[in-house]
Amino acid sequence: MFTVPVLDIKSDPLDVLLAVIGYRLSMLADSDNEDVKALFADRKVTIELASTEADVARYYSFDNGTFSQHSGHAKAADLTINFKDSMTGVKLLTKGSLPAFMTAVQEGNLSIEGDYSLMMWFNKLAKHIVPAVPEQCKPYIQQAKPYAYKAQKFANHWLGVAKHKLGK
């Protein structure tokens, strides 16, 4: 049985996303998926993702097939990815594009320190994070999409109104 460890999670969108990614990585570490097992095997690394501006930091430790996540900064990370702000981190992580990360580095929206080859390895692992949608669920998702777009437009409108009222 899979149990969820209690973690210190801030209400910041980036920290929530990083915690969810960590939970999914925990599930993958315990799975029988041979491709994932091969990625986890023979790795002893720590990867930290953070945003200094948002005061968010979380790190993932991979230790020869085992995985753990922690809130805060790692004592010694093999790779550190620091996003300019929380929403930049969320957008880049949900996009899941390595070229987008490199563009963000060039634009100054994130910095990377440490072993760059771990970016490639983590990108391979990230492809397993989002589970496949079962065929029988796909028609329901297609039916829900127009409502999600309407809700997004509605939310964007009212966020714009609130920002205007707050002078932002």
C-alpha cells in the first residue's frame, strides 16, 4: 500500500507542484515499471528545485533505487534549478520541454548549477510522471475541455479586474 508522508508544503503554486511531483516520483520508485527502475538504479544524486523570490525550495534524493523528497534547501545538491519566480517554475515544469528550460536560462528566468547531464536524466524520468489516460476516460476529458477553457477565461478576467483594483 502506498502511504503519503507528511511534508511541509506551502500554499505557493510552485511548492505544491513540486510536492505533487515528489509524490508521483515516490510512486514510480515503488512501481514495477522496468523502464523507471532502470532510471532509478545506480543513481545517487540530489536535485533541488527552488525559487529565491518565492522563498520556495524542495529537493529530491535518489539513492540506488530509493527516492525521497524534502522541503527546504539541500546541504549539497548535484543539480540546482532556481526559477526566477513561482509562476515561471510552474509554467516551465508543466510544459515539460527541455528546450524551454534552456531558453529560460538564456532569458535569465532560471539558473542551473551543478551537473547539467542530470537535466537530461531527469527529463527522461519526467516523461513517466504524468500517467497515461485510460482509453475509456478520454471521451469524458474531451467533453470537459470546453468547460475548462470557459472557466479559465472567467478566472483570467476576474484576476485582471482584481489586479486593476489593487493597482498591479
